[in-house]
Amino acid sequence: MGMSAGGGSGYNSDINVTPMVDVMLVLLIIFIVITPLLSQGVNVNLPENDNPEEDPNITKDTSVVVSIPQTGQYYVGRDPVARTELVERIKRLMREKAKKEEQVVYIRAEKTVPYGEVVMTVDAIRNAGIDRIGLVTEKRKKK
């Protein structure tokens, strides 16, 4: 191995990829850490539909997500809530949010939860004076 010193007239065209690899590894670590935090609420096996329209407001701060993973279990965001406290918790969160016209309550119910329980939840929320309610479904996968 020889090393040239001095004022050689040739250009060095070697690319130093070490800084690029370092930056990419840092970005990879950031995405690995952040990705699990992006999912909002509790994991629920949602019912499928042929053409649900995705509502981008579900991830906004002005929305409240109610999850029903099993009959009798309720979550507001990630926090478990008793059925008797559900409406009060939703009303309190709605008061804390700004812009009343943008406030929406989304209901994510497991597909095995009886329809009557979802209807009772919608009815309780409407009786609390909240009329913007969305039911969340998944798009059916084509076979």
C-alpha cells in the first residue's frame, strides 16, 4: 500500500458513505421507537366494509376515540373506563378540546361485540348532547 503526498493533479472520486450510514441508522432507530406510539387506542378487530371512507380527523386532537374490544369493556383512548363513567369522561374530554364544530367521537367496536351494545353506546353519547359520532370499520380485502 502506497500513499501519495503532495500536490497530485488527480481528483479523489471516492465517496465516504460512513456519515450517510450513521444518519440512516439514527433515522431507523427513531422510526422503530416512534411507530408503536402512533396507534391510538386499543387494538380492536374491526368489522369489514366494502367502501369505508377514511376520515383523517380520527387522529386529530379534537376527536375522542371510544374502543369496545369485548362486551362490557370500554376504553377512551388507551384508558379503561367503566360503562357508568363513559359519558362523563367523553363530556370532560370534549370540554377540553377546542373548536366545537370539529369535535367528533369515534367508536371502534370489535366485530364480535353485539350490535345492541354499540347502539346503547351511541345512544348514551347522543343523550349527553354530542351529535357528531363516527363508527370505524376496515376496508374489506379483495380476494
